[in-house]
Amino acid sequence: MTRNPRRADFPLLAANPDLHYLDSAATSQKPRVVLDAMREYYERDNANPHRGAYALSARATDRYHAARGRVAQFLGASDADCLVFTRGTTESLNLVASAWGHANLREGDEIVVTALEHHANFVPWQQVAIARGARFVVCPLTSDHRVDLDALRTLVNPRTKVLAFNHVSNALGTVNPVDRIAAIGRAVGALIVCDGAQGAPHLRVAFDTLDVDFYAFSGHKMCGPMGIGGLLGRRAILEAMPPYQFGGDMIEFVRDEESTWATLPHKFEAGTPNVGDAVGLAAACDYLDSVGLDSVLEHERALVRLATEKLRAIDGVCIYGPKPSERSGVVSFSVAGIHPHDLSTVLDQDGVCIRAGQHCAQPLMRRLGVSATARASFYLYNDEADVDALVRGVERAKEVFAGSELNENELVPCRGAR
């Protein structure tokens, strides 16, 4: 079988032709153009930006600002100064919950999240609610594991100050209707916060027309390096928010009694910036644009349809989440009699890399009635050979565990599955 030609763009995959990497929802592999861009920056332009009056520092500053503009453009944000670079989605969401939440939430206010959330868009809001005396509300799901919009309309009310939800579920691949969810929050004047960690790698974001106040994302899930991501926010809200961290490069004046803050985006970027990774992230945006996100999503869904069809043909396999046309490249499933961790170990012996566990989504796992799931996540470099290897591995695992008994601590699959 001919392998996907895009594998050649990714050095790790090109060097390991028998590797079936199906954990891109955790982190994507990096194309050579990203690695080259980062190496070229460190070999030619590396210096501390914003601080030096010499030419090399000026070049580093230019590279950093150019990277910000490129990433903002990729995400459909016309005001690049409203893109704050962070370590990733988790830090971005903590920034909003801490800086905006502590400054604006009061006792009796309500924060609404959904049962689909990653812990990074659940726990920060839960904790700020506890600290500020606000009520923390979790919206339930429909039978096919989508946000229950009818229930959401009943939960959101004039006391709702924050509505936080993901663009795409990391655990199930469910693609949420951002516009419809945002409209429910807008009707009561709530702050609209979207976790885009799984959205930005697969879907055209178009922040300026997305009708959310904040959009958080991670570079390492969209072919970029680890350690960088960002927060897109509305200018008026960012300007009104207090800083998240204090230190160098985020100040305007420091007096003995008080300090004032730099303009956006520097107000939220204390310390030496991560220029090399910003350059790499910009190169990742170039690469994804060269492929086309519509093509990426179409390719992923074709593999999801194939994997779903073949896995469902195996006795004892249960698949969670909506139909393939309503999800990203994620297939979350369980196999009767086999714990996902054991399944992952058997698959690894055949060179198949999947994620097994709770996927940082314990509230969702409770609602699914399972302790864990196995998750195969596809991206632009995967192909039918990866699907076949996954299916063969599951069939082999069933042979390995044939006759074994499920103990009371093992998951009991199929509750809430399709």
C-alpha cells in the first residue's frame, strides 16, 4: 500500500516508515519546514528582542513581530496586537480565568461550562468560582455526546457572567457549533471563552467573525513546536484586564509606589519572549495554509469514517461521540474485556501509537459511564495503512486477552456508546 506522501514532510515519520502515529490530538508531528525555520532563526537572528539597540536585537524583534502577524492572520484576526503569546492553551485559559475572573466575578455570579471540556477549560473556572463565591454550572450532553443546546438555554441566565466551551472536544472529536453556543451567551451579556486547542489545527478559525471574546490555542497541536501557543482576545476586554504576570517588558513605568503597564500585547507577555518557537509556529501556519485546512479536515474525516466502519465490525468494540461528519479526526472507543491501557500496550508492540486514559476529561468520562477510553487521532500525514494497523492491533489484542475476566475496576464499555 502506498503511504501518504505528506509523511515525507515530517522527519520523524519519514525515518520510521513502520510507525503508525495516531496521537495527534495530544501533539502533532513537526514538518521539516518548521524545524528548519527554528534552526535558521537561532543560527542567524538569535538575540533578546525589544531590549538591544544593536542590529542583531533589532532583527530578533522583527522576527518576533512578523511571527505574531503571521499567526494572527492564520487565525483570522486583523488586529495582531490582540494575540498574546503564551505557552499554550492551558496557560491562555488560566490567564483569562485569573486576570479577568478575579477582577470581574462577584458572589452570586454564574460560570457555565460544558461536560465536554478538557480540564484546562474546566478546573480554572471551577477554582475561580470557588475563590469569588460564584456558582459553577456544567451543561449536560445529548445522547450522541454533543452539547445539549436546549439545556444550555435553560442554564444561561442574567447571572451568567462566563460561558466557556471548546471548539472541538479532545476526547471525542465533537465539533461544537460555536456560533449557536456563543449566541446563547451573548443574549445575557456573558463573556464568551472558546478553547481552540483542537479547533485551530483542523478548522478555519476566522476570529474576527467567530463572535467569541477569547480564543485559546496551542502551537504543538498544529504542526508547531511545544512551548508556545496563544490567546486571541477582543481589544477592549484585553485593555481593561489587569496583567497576569509581572516583570520585564510588560511595564510602562515603575515607580516606588506603583507601576503602569505596557500596551498590548506586551502587557501580558512578561519576561524574555519565546522568539524561536514563535518563528516555528509561523512556519507551521505557512505549511498548513499550503495544504489547506479544508483538505486537512476532509482527509481526517475520510479516515475516521473508514476506522469507524472497520472497528465497529469487531465484536465488543464501542465507539463514542457523534457521527464522523460532525467530528474532527478523533475516534474514541473501548473494547469489551480489555482496559484501554492494556490495549495501548499491545498496539505499541505493533508500532501503533494511540492515547489511552481519561484524556484530561474526567467529568466527561463519568458521564460516559467509563473509567477510560482508547483514542486514535488522525491528522494530515495519516493514511489507510494506519487505519489497517489499528484494526489489526485491536484484533490481536482480543486474541491476547481472550478468556480473561473483567474485574470490577475495569471499564464496562458500551454505556452511552454508539
